[in-house]
Amino acid sequence: MAAPAVPVSPVVLISDLHLQESRPDITRAFVDFVAAVPAGCRQFFILGDLFELWIGDDAESPLTNEVAASLQSLAARGVSVFLMHGNRDFLIGDDYAARCGGELISEPFELDVDGAKWLLLHGDVLCTDDTGYMEFRRMVRNPAWQREFLSQPLSERQAWADRAREQSQAATAGKPAEIMDVNQGAVLELIRGSGCHRILHGHTHRPAVHELPEAGPSPEEPARRVVLGDWDRQGWYAAIAGNQIALRSFPLPGAM
């Protein structure tokens, strides 16, 4: 497939690819996209859910090896690669990040692009109306829980992850759509508490640029919340240069 023409920009960001063996079309699109990142890009961010499932850095596969090799090649071209945890791949560790030639970053991450401040996060922490998910998130993000989980054999981890995914899909099917979107109060609290009036996240699969006049530094300069899209029938990315952002999509040929 022909990779999209990524604009020359200091920073390129993606999220929510949910890579898995059953969707080789998305993996091919990702590899082609990474190879097409132009010279002039300084930083490449993956804001969570690169993979549909992650049960530990020791669970190697042809898929994880191909993704790591692709990102390693990008890093070898002088682009700094950063990975952030999502709600699906929150167990990615430093070992795998190093194999990708990159590093893990915590959320919220403050990004300075030529003097313009952007706050980056996956986005699930803003979905505070989904109380059941927030309780689950607190459990699995606990370092003690993660150490215990990662100490188990791969087969047991895989079985737990499969059950958790089935339960999540069943629970999601019964929830109103608005509960799974961000809470506006949580967004405004984040902006005001951080002092950063430009935020970018993924997770909700609702790509858009939202202007928030009530949270901006002046009536003429509203705060902005930019949402990355997920990769399914289309791929999505954002390109940032200073305080300007382009949110773009492109078709995935052969999408299932």
C-alpha cells in the first residue's frame, strides 16, 4: 500500500492502533506509516494502545518483533520515539521500549514544541463517569498488582487477559455511549490544574478538535482538546508545529 504523505513537522503522534495478529492490514499500515515519517520530524509519540493486548515484555511474537524493528529503524534515523501506556497495553515495560529504540513516558506528559506547551495523555483517566472502568484501572495500574501478575506463567496471564477482554466487551455493550467519553469537568480540571491549555489524547475513538473558551488564557485564545482517532478502516495521526496542529486521517487499503 502507499503510505500517506506525512507533513514535515517536528512532532508526529498516533494512538489506538490495537495491533493484533488477526488484523495484519493494520500492522502493514503502521510499518508503512513509520517508514514514511519524513526527515525533519524530531519526535514520534504513541499515546497508548499500540497493541490490543499486552501480558508482559517476555511474551514475544512475530508481531511484537516486527513492530519493534520498525520503530528501531525510525529511531536510527534520529527520531526520538516515545511510548505511553494505554488501557490495553499498560504492561509494556522498559525492556520492550528499549527494543523499539524508544522510552516509556508517564501521563500527563508535558511537551514543548518550539515554545508551545502541549499536554499528552492516553485519555482513559478523563472518563470519570465510567466508575466501573475507573475502579478496574486503579487495580491494574497498582505496581503491586502488576508485579504479582507478571510473576505468573505466560499461560495464566494469557487466560486472565482473555477473560478480562470478554468481560470488558460485554460491559461496554451495555453502557450508554456518553459514559465512555471524557467528562468535561475532568478536562477543565486538568487544563486549569496543569496551566496548559492545549491537550491531546486518544482512547475514546472520537477524533475531533474541541475548543474550550472557558479554559483558555483569553477570550481570543480558547483552550483546545485534540482527540486522535483509532486505526480500523482509517489511520489517524496528528502533526504539531509550535501551537499549530493538523489532525489527519488516511484510508487503510484492505481493511477488514
